[in-house]
Amino acid sequence: MTLPETTPTAPVRPAIDKAGLAALLAIVAIIIFVDASRLSANNVYGVGPQAMPIVIGVGLVILAVGNLISALRGNLPPRESADPRAIVLILGGLALMIAIIGLGGGFILAEAVLFTTTSAAFGRRAIVVDAIIGLVAGTLIYLAFDRILTLSLPAGPLEHLF
């Protein structure tokens, strides 16, 4: 009786090296929890300014645990290569947004520029359409914050029309 020939396989090792993202998410969650605990709760409604940071921290902990489990099981997909053009477009859009707000251009224009550069980073080539969509979205967001939530966003020439 002959045994079937088997080829030796390498032992399956958990992807401990890929668990670094889980550790990073957990560290950020801890920082958010510590910062949220230092906020003063001088409100009468029961929900203070620390509520949303705690929600975000809990979400980050859930992501960290899920990522760690996937890494230890070896279920993480291989890392994709980064597109430097997309990164430059998104970072450039963020820099332009900060500059526009800092120079008094207002939230609506800054958000439209960020939307346009981000959509270009994702491969969309309809720049004019994206700019119009960004202006409409920025206007709706501005009006929601200004009229409904009564929170002020940076005002510029377009915001003074409302």
C-alpha cells in the first residue's frame, strides 16, 4: 500500500504584522476617550459635548477589534498600491479649502473646491458638473448648519447672500 504523495506546506502563521492597524485604531480611540473625559459637561439636557467623541471612540474600538480578528485569522486582503496622483489631489483640495476659508472665501466655496478635487482624485473628469454639485451641497450644508442648527460656519461672499 502506498501513501499519497504530499508536498510540505509552510505552517499558517497569523498575520501579526498586519495587526498594526488595529493597534493604531485602538490608540486613537484611547486618545479620543481621554480627551472626551476632559470636556466639561455644563449642560442641562443630559447630552454634553463629550457624547459624540465617545460614540466615535466606541466605533474605533469596534473597528480595531474586527481588524485584529481578521489579521489573526489571516483574512486581510493584500495591500493595494497607493495612487500618488489621488493623494496629491485630495491633500491639495484640503490645503485649498483651508486657504479659501483663511482668506475669507467662506465655507460654500471651500467645500465646492474640496468636493471637486476629491471627485477628480477618484477618477471623475466632469470638473464643471462636480463644481456645481459641490456648490449645491455646500449651500445645503451651510443652510442646515446656519438655519436649523444655528451654528455658524465660516462666512464669505456667497454666505452673505443668505
